Amino acid sequence: MLTSSFFDLEVPADQAALQSPMLALGDLKGLVILDEVQLAPALFPFLRERRTRRRRHNSPNRGRAESSAMDSVRLV
């Protein structure tokens, strides 16, 4: 079962939680949705670093389909 987490950057409680992105996002698994992320540009360096780290830890034993899925991750 796919797990997901949703944060809306227009909601003060979510804004407060994401002031410490490592605490809020560091251990999350599955799909993470950041609605209105453009309101928190300070998150982008953290998100880029996480994406890079996940790519580096991609095992060469994994299938091409999974590798392609990771290549399609974009910060928008």
C-alpha cells in the first residue's frame, strides 16, 4: 500500500512544521505532496539534496522501470 503525506503551505500549522524540513520530511516514506511549495523557497535546497541522495543510493540491481521513475522526479 502506497503511503502519502500532504502539506499545504497556505496552512499555518504546515508552514510551522516545515520550518525544520529535516524533522518534518526526513523520515517520511512514500508520496510527499507539498501544495503551494513556491511559498517556501527555502525548502528547495533540502528537496534537491534529498532527490540527489535517493539517486545515489539507487541500487544497480533494481529494474530499469524503477530507475526511469526516479529520473522523472521533478521539483515543480
